[in-house]
Amino acid sequence: MVKVLAGGKGSGKTKRLIQIANDAARDPHGTIYFIDDDNRNIFELDRNVRFINMEPFNIHRIETLYGFLCGLLSCDYDIEHIFIDGVNYLSDLPEEDLQNFLIVLDRLSRNNEAKLLLCWSYDEDKTPEFLKERLI
């Protein structure tokens, strides 16, 4: 299952994502990962959440993120949650490509029984219809 936490810039998405990750870490049934584009939020996360900074892995495109997620899921069969902040900074995908990317992530999530929560910057009035059904 892939869910999306969306809102405008400065709307508190990252803080909410951190809160959700920390809540999941209180009673984990598997491994929890938090993937971000820098280290600024590392100390706000519960120690049971494994933090990954994308920068050292040169994850600057959506395709690279997908490959990274495949590698992560193939190495750790106990992954319960993956939280990813700032996905939209990787690529300015047209809506059709974004929709296809989410479908591919859904398949990856189902096949590996892992829940993905993506943090995406979108103004509420500009959020595409297919994204609204995934919003939390």
C-alpha cells in the first residue's frame, strides 16, 4: 500500500511524517525506514527508525529511488514501513508518469508486504484526482 502525505510548502508535512514514523516505532512488527534528502531530521526520529540520507547514494531521480527501494526490500525481508520525505524534489513528473510511478510502487509494496508513505508538495487545489485517493 502506498499512501501520500501532501500539502503546500511549509504546511508541516515533514513534521507530520516524522510523527507518524515515531508512532509506528512505538510498537514495531518489523523494520521501519525513514528516507530523506539530507540529515536535518535525523535527531527527531525514534531510535527504532532507521534513517537513510539519499544524498550519499546519489538518488536524484525517481528511477534511482525505485531501484534503491528494490535493493532495500531485497535485503531486509522484515520491512514494515518506509517513509520518504521530499519525493517531488527528485523529479518534476508529468501527472501521467506520476500515476504510473505510484502504480509500480503499489506493486512493489504489495509484493514485499511493506507500507510506503510518501511526502509530496502539492497545493490542495492543484492535487490530481488520482493522488487524492491516496492522501492521508
